[in-house]
Amino acid sequence: MNTIMQQLTSKDYMSLEEEFGAHNYHPLGVVLKRGEGVHVWDVEGKQYYDFLSAYSAVNQGHCHPKIVNAMIDQAKRLTLTSRAFYNDSLGPYEKFITEYFGFDKVLPMNTGAEAVETAIKLCRKWAYEKNNIAEDKAQIIVCEGNFHGRTTTIVSFSDDPVARKNFGPFTPGFIRIPYNDIDALEKALQQDNVAGFLVEPIQGEAGVYVPSEGYLNKAKELCTANNTLFIADEVQTGVARTGRLLASCGNCSCIDKNCSGTPEVKPDILILGKAISGGVYPVSAVLANNAIMDVIKPGQHGSTFGGNPIAAKVVIAALEVVKDEKLAENAQILGVLFRSEMQRIIDSSDLILKVRGKGLLNAIIVNDTEESDTAWNLCLALMKNGLLAKPTHGNIIRFAPPLVMTREELLECVAIIEKTIKEFKK
């Protein structure tokens, strides 16, 4: 079998997925075989810069040796116990991650969507037991353009027709308001039985939509004043991606504590995933203080793999890399440089309208409609020139390289983008 697989081409591998896999993704036509740092290689041996980082899961770079070694070492000793028993990795991990992000407790899960579902359950239970909301009446405010995952409950409050069509009936209990609209939030908070406000500090899937300065701070103030939980989904924006440890929170390790463009905000419930494992292992986490987290009792929530020994060791290693290698600082510095270089290119091009972002989470807006294939074709051209990125919302291309990227590598990528834009024909 291995001999046969070694002889397959990229086209062969893509054909296998087409025939035997569900068609729930539309990937670029590249088959990757190896990754290291900011680079990946396809099965034919061509090298690319990775400018997506597995949707910001690989902030620490591909196959970071410290993280991989932590996984291997633990896998040789003990992989899974379930939560039916204690193990010698979970407690130290829980202490580490709560101290790292400044919360009392963590509830460990596996995927981002699981963590969002966990936060929703936690918010509702707190509302019924601590905030005197009648059972089954709690409402959670969410934002238009959100992306929190694809489970049935989560797509219930999505406004993306592709995510919703033919997946109903949907889960009630959500109030949808415009993103980055404080007046709309203030009005929604006056409705009955509001338990929480679930928000992405930057809407990544919506096209790296950065809110106005002060939006998050004011939103948290309004939630506090109305005894409503402020829930930050930092699955994509967290772990140094935006130039600070968290896009929403003051527990940052960057050079300038105001570098995110928003005042410091500490969520009541924090949702993490993706890069807390460096992309090495599926891990997510929900963090909160005791007054909130203690409403969860044995048997009320859990996961067979949640908090497993491998995940525990991997997260500790991954978060140590973020701090030791000063990845937030690097993202902040390189993000400013990248947006400046993109603006220089935009000033002499009719193809790109705008660049926006924070840290190394950025996007360019292509001068065409959402229904066009211009952004897709531009990504194909970038791929041909050795850089991998993907469109989101039709005419927007997200750029999110690993945070271990150097200034020299970033400028080389800028040169690839500039060359591709200059040569591109619609």
C-alpha cells in the first residue's frame, strides 16, 4: 500500500478525495505532504509559503519540534484515560492554562465548535441558577456575519444561507444584531431574559472585519451593567494572532498594550481552540471564573477525549512557544509592515481596493463582486507563484501566515503578492 501511495500524483490524491470523501470543502488544487515553519511542500516537492496557517491553528509554525516532541513523548506513555479516572497530565495543564490567561477554571474540549457549544450551555446554566432567568427562556445575543462553527445549534444563529439551507429545524434562544453596533447591542440588552453576548473580537470568516476602536470595551461595560455575560470567541483571533495574546483581553504579551486598536477587555467566558495546540492536535478550551464555571456539575457536560493526556502536554508546549519566542510581538511588528506594504501596492493597482486587519490576521478586498471568481483565480495565481491563501466571502482574500515568520520572509511574500497582482488578468 505504501509503495502504491508513493507513486501517486497530486491529481491522483485529489481524485481519491473526490470519489471517497464527502464534498463538504472546496480546497485549492494543491496536495501537501510536508510542512516546516512557514513553508509547506506538495507531493511533487514544490515549496510554498503558507499564508493561511490552517485558519490560524498553526501560529507556531508547521511541526514545531518542541510541540511535536511533547506529543510524541506523552503518546509513548499514556494517550487516553477518559475522565472516568484522573491522570497525571490534566491537573498541571489546567493550572498552567488558567494562570496563563488569568481565569479560575478551564473546561477542556477538542474542537472550536465544541467549545462554543460548551460556552452556550455554561452561559444558559449560569443564567438559570445565578441570574434568576426562568428555565428554557434564556437568550444569547449574537452578531450578523458571525462564524462560530457548523453544529446545528451554531448554524441556528448564522445568517449564512449556505450554512443554514436544509439543516433545520433550528435551535431557538438567540438574538441577532449587527456587528460593531453598540446602539443595537444596548437595545437588545433591554429584551427579556438575556443571558449573554457572544462575539468574535475580529470577524475572521466574514473577511477580517475589525470593529471600531472602543467597541469591545463598551460592549463589555453594557454587559456588566445589565448582568449579562460577555463571551469572547477567540478560537481564530486568540494566541498572539492579532499582535497580542488575545484580541479582546488585557493579558497581552506584546510591545504596545494598545496595539490591537481596542481598549483592554476581559471576557466573562473565553473560548479558545486552534493555536492553543499549535495545530498539532485538536484541542479547545472554555475558561471562566468560579462564579460562572462552578454551575457545571458531574455528568452535565463532558467529552471522552476532552482533557486527554496528549492534549494537555501539547497545549503547555504550544503556549510556552508563544511566550518564549515572543510571537505576539512578532505578529504586531510584521502586521504593521505587511499592511503598509499592501497599501503601497493598492495605491498603484485597480485590482485591490483595501487592506485591513490586526497583527498577522489580514485581508485584502478584491475589486469585484462577491459572486465573481476573481479572488479565487487570484489565489490560484498566488499558488502558482509559491504562496497559498484562500478567499472568504467571494471577493476577500485572508492572509494569515505562521507567526514565526521573519521580516525577510514576509517581504519575500509581499514580493510574490505584488508580482501576482501586477501580472493578473481578470
